[in-house]
Amino acid sequence: MIPYGRQSISEEDIEAVVAVLKSDFLTQGPMVPRFEQAVAGMVGAQHGVAVNSATSALHIACLALGVGPGDLVWTTPNTFVASANCARYCGASVDFVDIDAHSWNMSIPALQAKLVQAEAKGNLPKVLIPVHFSGQPCDMAAIGALARQYGFKVIEDASHAIGATYRDTKIGDCRHSDVVVFSFHPVKIITTGEGGMAMTNDGELAWRMAALRSHGITREPSRLQAENPAPWYYEQQMLGYNYRMIDIEAALGLSQLERLDAFVARRNDLAQRYDRLLANFALILPTVDQECRSSFHLYVVRLPRCDPARHRQVFEALRAGGIGVNLHYMPVHLQPDFRPLGFAPGMFSEAEAYGESAITLPLYPAMTEDDQDRVVDALDHALRL
Ligand SMILES: *Cc1c(COP(=O)(O)O)cnc(C)c1O
């Protein structure tokens, strides 16, 4: 089976991990801060807070921005459930903004229209979580302008998008947002096994997120309430979690980061090759905004018409042919655990149509042109059924 995604682990990666195993610290040693500084430097952010997953990063970003019961958080239905669950962990309500028919990212006109309505009803969101779907950046200048106009905060879920650029800036620099979150799960662009990071240019937010990832505890003398603290002293100043990244993971991440550009370049080359090979197929191919560079976490094609039975038939034929296709994503609002919150079919029709026609084709740096030719042949065969 050719998988839809997979990690690339080099001998240098293995040596970096082994070196930590032989060192004094498996966790809370020098590697985590080194990895944080390296990622922050690479993407142009002031601070990085490394955690054990992007899901944890989204949770502590919401908490640090003050999300709680009675608040509203909006995201896109075309995402992994974690982009919405982070609001629910905080006791807030979640709602969705439908996607654009071409970029498959959150639609800016739909966002504008929903904001106008929400302002009239007095239920504006506290936080918006746009997702750079497949590695293609959302229109962050437009989102940043709306955030200023309507007074909401922005967390970019960039789980797919480390290494992507929006206009002249790198995804992660927080130019148009408060926090940017990356995932280092093995199918993503670079990996730490499990892991994530929250980037921000706001020192106070960075401090709160760093405390929240470790039980809400601080030892920083300037932050302590006690005068003249004893050497063993620390304070829990808020209710936090154990969301820490460990040094073994950070060492792998640091080593992987050196190949970030090569990974993204290879993904773009393979995506362009798919574009050429599939140009005459009866498929809708992904579009890339000319102002952006996608990191191409995913290469998604769509069947030209929404026909659930046909979608499933093509999908099953590809899987039977050894092609590990996937669906990114079933719309989040249709998940059984979201229905009781007031969501139903028909509410976000572009995302629903997308979910009935999209197929994620295999794409990862170690994929060979022979692998890719096999995918294209299998797709040709499946579309003729
Ligand atoms: C993978 C992913 C996450 C969750 O990442 P983890 O590191 O697995 O917690 C969140 N949002 C999106 C869009 C993702 O693709």
C-alpha cells in the first residue's frame, strides 16, 4: 500500500535521538528550548512554546487568550476535529464558517457575512481559528483586517503549513494573528513523533502558554507572589496541564528542521508533477494562490460532481489497488459528537459538497516517481469503472 503520507527519517535524525538517550536529560534538558528558538528563528516569530501535540497547543492558545464558558470560537468545517475541540475543552461554544469553493480554505466573503450578522445579534466570536488547509495559506491580511474591525483574536491552525509562505512572509511569523500552531505528527511536514508548537510575538501570551503546558507552575523570580522565596519554591498560579514536549522529541525535531526546505520543495515538485499527469483527467485539481507558496501537506483532487456512491466507488477501487487514499476532511459539524450542539446537514454546503467529492492522493518527500505513476494509473483505472 502506498500511504497518503509518511515521515522521512535520516541517519542524522536517528543519531540526534540516540545522543539524547545517552545524555543527562530525557526531558526538560537543553533540546526543547533549542528547538523552540530554531523554529521561531526559521519562521520569524519571537517566541515558540513546544508541547506534546498541536491539539495541546490549540488548547493552551485558547486558554491564554482567555477563552472560557460563554465565549464563541469559530473555525472551518474542513479541518481535523482538534481545531474545533480546543474551544470545547475551554467550555466555550464552537461555530463554523463555510469554505471557499476553490481554495477549500475558510471563505472570506462567508466570514464577512457571518460577522455582520453576529454583530447585529451581539454574538461575535472571541477567537477565530483559520486553518491553512493542505498547506495553502488563508488570506491572512483580510482575516487580520476583520479581526481589528470586529475585535476578535486569531489563532492560525498551521498544522499543515510549516514551510509555507503568504505573500512575502512565512507562515508562523504571526504578522496577522496572535498565535500560530504547528503540528509535528509523523504525517505532517516535519515530525517529532508526536508534538506541536505555539508561536507568538506577545511575551505575555508566551509566558502564559509556557505555564499552562506545565501545570500552571512558575519558578521565575519576577513572577512569584512570595517575597524572598526558598530555593525549592515554586507557585501554581493557574490550572495547567502536563503538555510538555520531551528532549528526545525536540532533538528529532531540530534534526528534521534542517530538511524543512528540502521537504517542502520535494512536495511542491511532486504536486506539480501530479498537476501535469492529471491535467486531462475528469477531476478538479488543487489551485495555488499565486501570492503564496503551499507546503503541500496534502494533494487533494475532487470528482467533478457530488455523487456519494460514485465517490465511494472510486475511493474503494483505489484502496483495493494498493493506493492509500484518504478523505481530508469529513466536515467536522457532521460528526456525531457535534450534532447535539445544534449542527445538521445543509448548514455548510460548500464543505459538505467538498466532503462528498474529495480524495487525498499519496504525497510525501520519499515518494518516487514510480510510486506516483502507480497512483495515476490506479486513478485512471478507477475513473473508468
Ligand atoms: C494534525 C492536525 C491537528 C492536530 O495535530 P496533533 O499534533 O496530532 O495534535 C490539528 N489541526 C489540523 C488541521 C491537523 O491537521
